[in-house]
Amino acid sequence: MKKRIAIFASGSGSNAQKIMEHFKRSAEAEVVLVLTNNPQAYVLQRSDNFEIPSHIFTRQEFYETDDVIRLLKNLQVDLIVLAGFLWLVPVSLLNAFPNKIINLHPALLPKHGGKGMYGDHVHKAALAAGDEESGITIHFVSDKFDEGEIIHQSKFKIEPDDNLEVVKFKGQQLEHQHFPRVIESLLKKMKS
């Protein structure tokens, strides 16, 4: 039986798309659901393009009910992937899926992590700090922002004349290259 992936995203969903593309013809795994807290998120269009069901939830539903957990359990989800999802995952969800929730952070953690550190904020912090390199971190999710066990890191060099757009582009190249493959290798390690 194929392993089942659920993706949480809050925005455009370029990583979600790369994951959906990667597993579209896979015999090993499939994306069965895309979830978002943002009814305007472009990721909904992307999931629609792949004919993958989506679910929009409210803050109250996510934090004060077990509706999302029940939905994921009913779909027999094996792995939850956060792809640009900006809310802290509640402990109830972590407990329901122990070591089965992963996230991608656009920096080399523990640098430039924590609350409010996402997207351009992270790249601006790396540039402001004069970092000579940045990269991506794929990690297990814990009850604190960006503090879970690290699964994979990849780096790129920040050249002296790199601006925000260049740093962002270099990071996205690594994200799109590595995130689907790391997900695939994690799924292979999971017991059936």
C-alpha cells in the first residue's frame, strides 16, 4: 500500500507543488490532502490542478478541536509535511503523529529560526548578519518553532553582491531539489 502524505501550507505552495509533482507517478507514496489556514492561499489552486483534495481550517478548529486530527487519521496519513505553514503545531497533533511531522526552514538552523522567522524575514536576517552561507534545514516538528531534530541540511554560498532576490532564489533551488527526496527517504524508513 502506498504511503500517504498530507501537506500543510499557508501561502503560494511552490514546495507543495514540487512534492505533488514528485509523488504524482510514484508507486511508493501519494499526496492525499492539502490543508491550509488561508482561504486565499494559492496552494489551493495547485492542489486542484493535481486533483488532490484540500481542506481549509480556522484557528479555532486547529487549536480547540480534534477535527483536523480526525480528518488526518481517517485518511490514514503516514507523514505530515509543513511546506510554508506559519502556525505553531498544537501538542495534540504532535502527540497524534509522533515523529511524523516535518518542516522545511529556509536557513541553517539553529541560525535565524524561531517565531516570525519565515520567508524573506529569514533571508534578510542572513544578509543583515553578513553570513557567508545560508541554506535549508528539514527537521522534525516539535512544540517550539524550528527546534525539532534536524533531518537534513544543504548549504549555498552568499556572494558579497548577492541581494535578497538572489539569496531567496538560491534557497528555493535547494528546497525544490531536496525536500521531495528527503520525504521519499523518510517514508522508505517507516515501517509499513
